[in-house]
Amino acid sequence: MICYYRVMRPLRNIAIGVNALYILWMIYNGIDEGFQAASIVQLVSAIGMICLLVLNIFLLWNGRQL
């Protein structure tokens, strides 16, 4: 059981970091393009993806403490 905790805690932290990095990358690309989406579908898709990643970070951060 100790091995499980030693593996899962770093994986959770890595997942939080990668999610945050991906959000920053999406925002950077938006800044680079002047926040001009090619279509409303792309805009809704990007906002939805960011919302899901933020929710994932929140659930990982506040989930069951290892």
C-alpha cells in the first residue's frame, strides 16, 4: 500500500502541472492570434476545453488526500 501512495502522489502533481501548462499554452496561442477565432465553434470548443481542464485541476487538487 505504501508503494501506491508513493506512485500516485507524484502522478497527481504531474497531471495538475501539465493541465496548467496546457491552459497557458492555449491562452498564449489566443494572444498570439489576437483572440480571433476562425469560427464560433472553435471559440466554444476552446472555452469548453479550458473549463474542463480547470475542473480537472480542481478535482485533482481537492480530491482524496493521499
